[in-house]
Amino acid sequence: MWSDEFNGTAGTAPDNTKWEFDIGTGTNGWGNAELQYYTNRSSNIKLDGNGKLLSGDAPSKEAFLHLGMYQERANSAAVVHLHCLHAVAVSCLDGLNADDVFPPITAYAVMQVGKLALVPYFAPGDTALAEAVRKLAGKHHAVLLANHGPVVAGTSLSSAVYAIEELEQTARLMLLLQSHSVRLLTVEQIAELNRRFPG
Ligand SMILES: [Zn+2]
């Protein structure tokens, strides 16, 4: 009996002198028309550099957006980035307040999203975009990439998801209300929310 500690460098495949791909021939119980997909593609087999075998494809080219948030926000456990319709629509509007994109229209927008900062436009994959996010991440857990979409950090995956859902709803409300006269929350009402629901 032997064991493999999978102690290779992060991102490498397991030792191919010990492990091989058995994708089956259809005659030995593997690959015999089951509702499974057999592959010898190694892109989903990775080591983490600390003795663990990981699985999963490489992260998207936008992973660095998340990294900027994690670097500046030590208590973040999750970062969510979406191309959701209404938030992207708002990100394309001219004349936005770059420090605080949303007007204070609902208590939940104030509590969950806070001050949404606008990140200037860069092409997807441009590392300058990551740097621009990192610069704002210290003060904002939610940012909106111009002509692109939102990035939100949370202390858990569910809190980041709730916040980005509220952000999308608020973007939708903002668009619905664009041609209407709106009663915004007052400075006192916002201060009270921040007092009652800090953080
Ligand atoms: Zn994106």
C-alpha cells in the first residue's frame, strides 16, 4: 500500500508516473454510455501547493477584480462580480456621482450597498482595472465598473450575494424612477440607518 501527499507546486497536475487518466473503452465499465462525461483533459485537476489535490478549471480572466477587493478588505470571505442587466444599464449612464452612484431611495439600498463607487472604464482583462478597484476597495465594499457591472465584497458568500441582489434591485428602481420626482431619504434618515445597522 502506498500514499501520495500531492505535494507538488500549486497549479500543476498530479505526478503522472503515479496517476493516469482512465477514460474507459466502453467495455470495462467506464465510458459505457452512462450519463457522465469522461475526459482526459487535465485542466480541472490541480494541486494547491499545500498538499491538497484541487479540482476546477482555471479562474476567469476577471479573477484579479476579486483579488483587489480581498487585498484591501481583510474581513472579506467572498467577492461577487456580475454582468446583471440593470446594474450594467446604470453603469452606462452619463453624469453619475462617482463617489456614490445610487441616490438614497430605499433603506435596504443604504444598508446593503452603502456608497457605491464608480470605477472608470477599462477593457475587460486590463490589469489597470484591478488596480482601479483596489484603490477604491478600502473605502467601498461595493463598486460599479463603468460600462461593465458591479463587484461586491462580503464577510460571507451569502452576505455578498444579498448585497449584489439589493444593488441590482436598486439599479432597477433608479431606472424606473428616472423620469419621476422622487422623495429621497434625508441625511438624518440615512444617519439613523447607519446607527441602527452599523457595518
Ligand atoms: Zn465582468
